[in-house]
Amino acid sequence: MTTKTAKRTRIVACGVFKPAIEHLRLANRYPNLRFTYLPPVLHITPQKLEQHLLRRITAAQRKDERIICLYGECIPDLSNVCQYQGVMKVPGHSCYEMLLGNERFEQFIDETAGTYFLEKDLIINFREYCIEPLELDDEEMRDCYFQHYRKLLYVRQPTDPDLISQAHDLADFLELSLSVSDADYSHLEKSLIRLI
Amino acid sequence: MSEFKALIEAVTKGDISKAVAETQKAIDAGGFIQAIIDEGLIAAMDEVGDNFSKGTIFVPQMLRSAKTMQECMKLLEPLLKEGDTSSKGKVIIGTVKGDLHDIGKNLVAMMMEGAGFTVTDLGVDVSPEKFVQKAQEVEPDIVAISALLSTTMPAMPQTIEALQKAGIRDKVKVIIGGAPVTAKYAQEIKADSYGADAGSAVTEAKKLMGIS
């Protein structure tokens, strides 16, 4: 397979998508494709995330690269920001929706509005991303943040290590039931290829 | 220097027992109840709001301070005689339909109460119809609408439209807020104001009431 044009295309993506992109072997299939991954921990500080993302977009624009933004609506108004910058954004409000596909994601939300989604990176780093900044070791704080949630949904990817035990520990800690749903990358692949 | 320095410090630190003790001390000393509220609790929460806006404190600290203020208010409210205090305005607040997130909304509600507004909290997953029904019942000055998810943001213009259809849009000011919300979006959906965080939501509410 060859690229449509000789112009280089850069995917600026959240690091949570790195295993998926490597699994899909996009670099081999599209030689003009380049990748920039930003650390998922930036989600804790959305202003920093915005700064880093815009910096990477500007750097790619200086190199005259086509840019694909692989992020959910993780900072306010990201779709419009991308449109304004002439950047193509992969459709989807969150990484969970991109991994599961819109239809399945909506189905989960419709079934249980109080669903808290998890993916590999969040499970592994839950202490750093959530417990410490939100002081969730304090039962009162935990109740404040999670009182309306009813279940945890682990969106398991084909490249994930075995995280079931850690996911169960989190479910126990948050006093929520745990469900697991497998995401096979087919939706993500279609969305990306459409833009590449 | 404020005579309520210790109380302000306890509230900003979220030290409930110390703040309650300082409030009791001020009551026992015969202080004016409204002065304890205005120069103690509200001053403290103004500081908390500023610190949050500057990014020097985060949500957990702000929640603790707001809870501390609420505990202090429990001591003061029974002592307030009718006419002793005047509300800065009536606010109804809720998280839009389909959205169960309420941390931000609760913070705004607590901060607004702290700033002297009378707040009716409609909770989470509030339909446009319920906003309208409560607005007709309470006759608020401000309707505050929160959404945390980009997927639930469309319920904000739906709520504004419902207020319009019910013929009460011009009787209330609408302020919106939440993580995915921007000032531009507020303009697009014809809200009157936008609060970037709990502290600025209070500032904006005061502006809407002409008391900033």
C-alpha cells in the first residue's frame, strides 16, 4: 500500500494509542507516516496538555506535514481548535469511544449512564493519575467523586498485558462492579486510514 | 488585619474542627453574625476561589474548604434573624440530562452559597423540563447549568431553548460551566455568562447581578 501523496503525514497522538498504532503496523503500511506521542499523564493538567499538543502541531506545520490529531475531546473545544489549525481530528469524544466504536460506546452509556471507563494506562497508573491528585485514599473524597458511578468498564485491547486482577482491585477500592469489553482496533483502524 | 484571621486560615486549610471552634469563639464574643459570615467565611472562600483560579490549590482542597464553610454555617444559620441578611440573589443549579458528574457543580453551589446567594441544587441528570419547572417555581435570578462531558453539552442549548419556550428566558440570566465548556460555546448557545471554574463562576454570577 502506498500513500496518496508524497507529503509526509504526522499523527500526533496520546500515548495510550501507541500500542494500537504499533499493533496495526501503520508505519510499515504507510512509509510517509510519522508519529508523535504525548504522555497520557498530561491529562491531569489540561492546560499543559493543550500547550504540548499545540506545540507539536506547530512543529509539524513548520515541516509542512499533514497532521492527524488522535485525541478525544480531552481539552475544551479541541475539534474546533483542530479545524482552525487545519488539522484533521480522528472523530470521537474519548479514547474509549475511539477504541470501542461510537455505536458500542453509546450502548454502554445508554445501559448504565454511571459507567466509569478504564484502559490499560489508567489501570496501571491509577494511583498517579487519580488516587493521589484527587486524594481518593480519603473515603469522603472517594464518595464525592464516585457516588454516582455504578460500574467500571475495562476496555481491554489486544496488546494489553493481563490486568484483570488490577482492574478487580480498583473495582473493590471504588466499590463498583467490574465489566470487561474487548476492543479489537477495527474501528480505530478505519478512522485512521480514512484520514491517512 | 482581619479579626477573623484564624477563622479564615482554618477555612482555607479545610480544618473543620478549628474553623468550627473559631466560629463558636466569634459567636461567644458577641460578634455580629453577618460580620462573621462576610468578613470570615466569605472572605475565606474568596481566597480559596482565587487560589483555585491561580492553580495553587486543587479540587480536593477546595472541596474541603467548602465543606468547612458549610459546617461553620450550621452554627450561624440558626442565629440569623429574618432580615439580618439579604440574599445576593437566587440561583438554581444542576448538571444537564445524561450527565452524572457533580463535583464542579457542587463546588459552584457551595461557593455561591458562601458568597451569599440562595442556591437551589437540582442535582445531576437534570432534564430541560425540570430546569424550567424549577425556574417557574423558584423564580431565580440565575440558572446555572453544568456539563462535564462533551457528549452531554448539547443539553445546554436544549435547556436554554426550553427556558425560551416557557417564556422565562428573559427573566433569568443563564451561566454555564464544566470541563469541556468554553466562553465561545457560551456565546454560541446564547448563555449570558461562562464560569471557567468555581471561583470565577461566583465572580460572573456577581457581575450578572450587578454586585461585583
